[in-house]
Amino acid sequence: MATGRTHRPATRSRGIPEATVARLPLYLRALTALSERSVPTVSSEELAAAAGVNSAKLRKDFSYLGSYGTRGVGYDVEYLVYQISRELGLTQDWPVVIVGIGNLGAALAGYGGFASRGFRVAALIDADPAMTGRPVAGIPVQHSDDLEKIISEDGVSIGVIATPAGVAQQVCDRLVAAGVTSILNFAPTVLSVPDGVDVRKVDLSIELQILAFHEQRKAGEEAEAEAEAAAGVVAASAPGVGAAATPGRKGTDRKGPDGDVPAVMPA
Amino acid sequence: MATGRTHRPATRSRGIPEATVARLPLYLRALTALSERSVPTVSSEELAAAAGVNSAKLRKDFSYLGSYGTRGVGYDVEYLVYQISRELGLTQDWPVVIVGIGNLGAALAGYGGFASRGFRVAALIDADPAMTGRPVAGIPVQHSDDLEKIISEDGVSIGVIATPAGVAQQVCDRLVAAGVTSILNFAPTVLSVPDGVDVRKVDLSIELQILAFHEQRKAGEEAEAEAEAAAGVVAASAPGVGAAATPGRKGTDRKGPDGDVPAVMPA
DNA sequence: GGATGTGAAGTCGTTCACAGCG
DNA sequence: CGCTGTGAACGACTTCACATCC
């Protein structure tokens, strides 16, 4: 995915699996909640339940960090909060810029989850001159002409892109050129970046499409036998997804998985 | 396994790996762009580049759907758009409700990427009476008292939760009880749902935390040798992550991965 | 010739089950 | 005894490399 992790010959124990890293924030959240309730210790079983994973996975994950538990007892909540925070780099604070202050950008600017985790919104940047100077979530929007200056002056290394897809790559290039090395991309485009820069993407419509896939399968499960016949019907009533959609099929035979219908997307 | 099309086994709609399903929307997006430029065919190499994956993976992914390419030529763009759309269930339209019309909910309501993919925002729901009737993105907000009625009348099976974390589980329970079987959760909580209900979560702060992890590691890579000493320094200047962070670690020796420092969270 | 489709090999991640320790 | 920490089995996904077919 995003700039596949370097296949470093894994120096010593510095090889925490990606999958584990992705779950650390989850554990941290659960632990923080426990901490607020002044719970002193948790077992892997309890914590796993709170984080929504199974306990074997959790123990394995923690084993990559070190031996932070006590056999027969469990984990010290405060201590673990600190260790995970440190591992994630949250013990320092990260200035972040958000580029593209539309609906989504504005929502992100006001999102409380950032500040509470050591992320500080250092600047909001938008290309629209009409936005310049206007405060969003208490922070004045700056014009994108000043992007490079803002990045370097604040020592920003993390950028959030919430622009339209069409300009996302340019914005990305400028961010990278100015020194940003981690990007969170909300624009529905594939960004290409040089080695050493990490990109993570969040695509709202992709998530819905994945849900739709499973949803469709559920519907078909009740009528297993009818599935075969249904395939033909569905194709015939296809509404079309892309821009222009007008059925029409040339005579070639296409072979699907099995009883598939050879219909084609029209021009 | 049998070559080409089998009759009964494997290749039904079943058996498509999750990882593949998650990439189908990516391919679809790239294909749609090609379609708009009236490109008739693509090779796996070209399409893979456009989607940001490697070509072997793409071909393997497509092989789960069927044999939709032509050797020596590539894939028919229009045909593939249709096949993937159908596989994802996008040839039908999915009414969606968004619950929690704050900053984020409002941004989602206005997000163009939904409508363009066969998702229709059937209703916006919020618990605040002051919001009721007010139009957001052209759709009037309805009060959450009517949640059940809205779901059942519109036959909604997909719900988006954009409420504060505190009420997300209750909202989820009501959605499920009313018939929703797929949920996209933006609230930073683990939702528990009965079997048969799918939940996908999008957590903005988690993504940033993952980036921070890698960012921190990049910084440490340049000064490999200093890493050891740095751990102590970092700990000393830890700003504190949770709410109440009162460490107070007992004097026991804790062993980290390697030369870990047993320092503790400062007050 | 040229690109697909796919076994086989390789890598990564999860789960099991139990030894080890408090 | 209870719970962590972990080798080993297992399973899922990725990559390789090439036979296959247009």
C-alpha cells in the first residue's frame, strides 16, 4: 500500500508489524477510558474486549513492544498508556496542516480527536482568496500561496489533503517539496510520492462500496437457488454506474464465473 | 483447480477474498476515469498503475471475478466497469441514512462521492430539536424520534453514524433493531452488533496516529545510535496524553524490547 | 508477439495451546 | 492457580514466473 514499508532487514526488535501498529491506537483509546475511570490494571481478556479484538492477538501485539504485563495479574493501565503513547510517537506534539477547507476540511479542523492526541492544527490552507483570513474552528484560513512558508516555518511534517481530486496531486507535490513526509489523503485519487514519504488514504465512498458488496451478498443468501436465474435479471435492469449508462450489448460471448450474463457497458 | 469456468465449486460470488473486495472500488474508479476519456481497453499494467497497485495483484484479483480479459490485448474498459459495479452491488441503488448532523455529518451529507456511486442519502437524522427541519445539503434534517419509521419506510439497510462517541452504541442498536444491516461508523468507539450485521469504521485520529508512528521512526533512522539515549530524554519531556496521567510507576525493573528506559509518565 | 490467468512459492498475520512466572 | 508471553500450526494475501491463448 502506501509506500510499502521498507523491507529493512529488520534491525533487532525494531520490527513491529504494520497490523500491530494499526491496532495500537485502538488499545490506547480503550486504555485511556479505563484510566479515566481510575482502573489500575486490566487483563488481556478485558482489554481485548474493550478494544474489539481477541485476547491472543492483543497479547501477541504487546509482545512486540516488550514485556509490560505481570503474569497472573494483567497490565498496569497507566504504564501501558504511556508505553503505547511513546511507541506511537504521541509523547511529542505534531503540527499538522489541513489543505482544502471545504465542508470536509472544515469538519476536520473542528474535530476534537486530533488535539486530544497530541496533534495540533498548525494551519488551514485554501486556494480560494475569499476564504483567506476567515476563521474556521477558530483558526484563520491562509492562502495556498504561502504553503511553503507555513510548512517550513512551523516545521510541519504531516499534511492532510481535503481538496477536490483534481488538485490533490499538485498539492501533494508542493507539500512534499516543502518538507512534509506524511500525508493523510481524503481526496479520491491515487497520490504518487517519492520514497520515504508515507501516504494513508481515507475514502468514504470506498467504505460504502465495500458495505454494499456484503449487503448484496446477504440478500442473495436467502435465495440461494435463485441466484443463477437472478444474475440475468439483474443485468437486464442495470441502472449504470459511471457517467453515461445506456445498455446495449454486442454479440460476443463473455464467460463469467459460471452462469454469468455477458451484458456490456454501453458507451 | 479446473481450468477456465468451473461449474459448481470455487468461483461463485462467494470466495472473493476480502482484500480483493477492498480493492475493487479502486479499480472501478480508475476504470471510470478511463471510460470518461473513451479509452476502449487497458492492460493490467496500465490499469494497475492508475489504481496504485502492482499488475500481478490486479490480475489475480480479476481472476476471482472471472475471465474478463483478452490475452495479448487487455481488458475492455466498459465491460469491466459494468462487471465490477455489478459485483459490488452498485447496479442497484442503496438508500443510506446519516445519523448525527454535526460538522462531519453535514460534510458527509454534501459529499459528492456518494451519489455518484449509487448511494442515495435517504435521510439525515439528528437528536437536536433545533436541527429538525433545517435543510443540510438540500435535505431536511429529521428528528431521531422518527428513526425507526424512516428506516422501515425507505427500506434502508445502510446507516452512517456520525454522532458523538457517547451515543453511538445506542444509535447503532436502534438502527439494527429497525432493520439496518450495514453500518459505517465515524464515532471513535467499538460498536457491538449481532451476527449478520457488518460494521466498518473510519477513525480520523487513528490514521494520524499511524502516520505519527512512521514519522517518528523516520526521524530516528538518521540518528540510529542516538536512539537509545533519546528514549530517556523523550520520556522526560512527555506532555501527557490521556486526561489524568499520573504515572507513579513502582520501582520494578521493566524490560523493553532492548535498551528500554523504565522511565515513567511525568505528571 | 504480447498480455492474461494461475499454480507454486513466499510473506505476513492470526490463532492455538501451553510453558513459564508471579 | 491465573494470566502473560510465545513457539508452532494455520490461514490469508502477495509475488513470482510461466504456460496458455488470442
